[in-house]
Amino acid sequence: MNAVAQTFAIIAALCGVTAFVLESFLFGRRSVQIFLLGRPEPAAGVRMWAFNQGFYNLFLAAGPVAGVVAYHLGQQSAGRALVIYGCAFMTGCGVILFVSDRRLWRGMIGQSGPPLVALIAALM
């Protein structure tokens, strides 16, 4: 697995960890709600949804990190497989975000751009 794949896999994971912090811990703040939802007051029940979604992003980020770590610990095949699987999953989630609402194309680029680069680099 080349350095580009590893670098972008870690960048993708950092994006997932950032989403985890924003959604699970900072969601109640007005600026974060506007950033994530486009309005200051979300509908009732959105707070728990965001909390859960944050952990989804954290667990999603764990795959590429585990893959890079495994790769450097001598488990090249397992590490590469984890990076490819995790980055493919992250890329797919970004595509679904865009398909669900085309106005979210910026979020799709942020969510699926780095893992797509890692995925392409890992497959080359």
C-alpha cells in the first residue's frame, strides 16, 4: 500500500472523527446546528439522532486507521483490506448523501473525497 493511500485513509478517518465530535458533543451549540442543519433550531428528536450519527462516523473512521496500523505491524494483506473496505464504505456513504439530496454535494465531496483518493491509490 503506497503512501498516498495511507495518507488519504488517515485524512478520511480524521474527517470521520471531526464529524463524531461535531455531531455527538458539540451539536447543541447554535453555530454547529446552523453548520450541520442550516438552521439554529432543529426538530424535536434530532439531538439523539445526531449523537448516534456521530458514533456511526467514529466507528466508520476506525476501519482505515486499523488498516494502516495493521499494515505497519506487518499484516500487509489485512491492513490493505481494511483500508479498502473502510474507504469504500465511506465513499459509498458520501454518494448516498448526495443521492438523498443533491443540495448536499459539498458534504458529499468532504465525506467521500479523501476516502475515494485513498481507495484509488490503494487499488493501483
